[in-house]
Amino acid sequence: MIPRPFVLALVLPLLLGTSCKLLASFFIANLSSHAIHVQYSVPCRPNCPSPTVIGVRTLKHEGGWGSIHGSRPAPAGVQGRVDSLVTYSLDLPPDTAVCIFDGGAPFSGKVRDFEDQFPNVRIIVDTGQSARSYQGRALADSFRMWHRLVHVFEVR
């Protein structure tokens, strides 16, 4: 029989070396005073994502505590195309946010492997005065951590 301290000495480094991740949600938040048009493309997973709209106030105050419940826009308000990527296009009112995908974040909350987790993700934001496209490293750098479980792309 192998002594327990010996087994623990062998198994502990393996357990500490594993990287557990938390499920984090990624949002686009309209912090401006007027509606914006958002178009985003995400990889089509087995259950293609459906947009969930939530109030910014709720997201700020309750985003880190349990699940986030929002409303699903009417089909007439969201256009989507399904192929290898799903592209959604919707108008986002002021003080609201849309959940665009969920992914993994380490316990620190800082997502370093954004591009690996979300290949081909692209976001276009049209404020009415200008339109900008974000993808790759520029997109990853655009998200701020509001909570360990909530990362937000802020549009002002």
C-alpha cells in the first residue's frame, strides 16, 4: 500500500497545474444617449447564439451575481444569417447591452486567449456619425472587465 502523503505529493502538482475556467459573458453596451446599430458575427456552435438584451444598470449591479436574464428582441428587430458564422444585426437603444457570446475566463477574470476562443468574431458599431469594425487583437483589447464573469465592449 502506498502511503497517503506520497500520493498527495504526486497528485497535488497535477491539480495545481490544471487551468480551470469560469464561464464569462461578453456584452456590447450602449452607453451613449442615442440608439446605435450593432452587427456582429460569431462562430456557429451547436446551439447558435441568440441575442439577449439587458439594461446596463442591471448588468453593472447584478452581472457578477448569478445568471443574467434579459429579453430576447422580436425577430423583426434582429436579422441573422446562419452558415459557418452567425451574423446578427440589431438596433441597440441607449442604456442597454446585448450578450454576444459566452466563453471561458481564468479565475483572475482576465481573458488572454480571446482570439483562440473566438476565432473570426467581428463587431461593427454604427453610431450614426461613424461606423467602426473590430476584430482580432483590436477587438480583444476593446473589452473591459466589469465583473470577473462579465466583459463589456463599451460604446459611448
